[in-house]
Amino acid sequence: MAQQTIATLADKMQQIDFAMLSTHTEDGQIGARPMSNNQDVAYGGDSYYFTTEDTLMVKDIERDPRVGLSFHGKGGLLGQRPLFIAVEGRADLIRDRSAFEAHWNPDLERWFAQGADTPGLVMIKVHAERAHYWDGEDEGELEL
């Protein structure tokens, strides 16, 4: 695989619905949870996730915005190589309903039945600062 760019990695990340979002917990441990990006990964390395105000993840990000994302793309029996992407970045907590609507996907209603009007809804925007990728043979790292 040729050296990837943030644009080509973002395209690949859109095809991977779930990522593990890792935060720094209050006692210094790493907390990781599966989050759906709903194929909303912007060209410049931004990705968006929804949760609610009452989660430990929100408290972790308020305390320390440094986060990690881990993506695993499909490998297959027919010669398709796997893809692993690890992203380090900073998270912003967004509580603006108009921003929710810009990134809303109807599939989210599975978890948030009242849609963008769900009480306590928070959007997490992760801006990538560095990404490492590996496809089973080739690997690389990008500073963003």
C-alpha cells in the first residue's frame, strides 16, 4: 500500500462503523468504549460521536480532552487484507442542537429515541492529531 493521506484514511474510516473511543479516567486508567461514527468522518480528520451528559466518558473528556480511537477494518478469506487505524486526538464536547442536526443520522435513533431532542444529548467531536495505520503488510504514521 502506498503512503496514505488523511483523506484516504478518512475514506477508509467511513467504511468502519464502530471505533473504540479511549479516554483517561479520573484515577489515570484508560477507559475504552465502542462508539458508532455513523460514517461521519470529515476530510480533515474529524469524527463525530453521540452520547449523553451523564456518562463517565463525558466526565473523562471534560477533565482531559486527549483521546484515542481504534478502528479495525474487515479482512477476508479471499485475499482482502485487514486494516487497523489508531488515532490520537483531542475531543470537544458539543451541546448545540444545530450542530447535532448537521451530523445526525436516523440510525442513531436506535440509541436516542427522541433524536436530536434527546435530553442531555452530547456530541463528541474528535480532531485527529496523529494516526497510525497497518494493513497486514504496510504501515505508516501521519501527523495531522
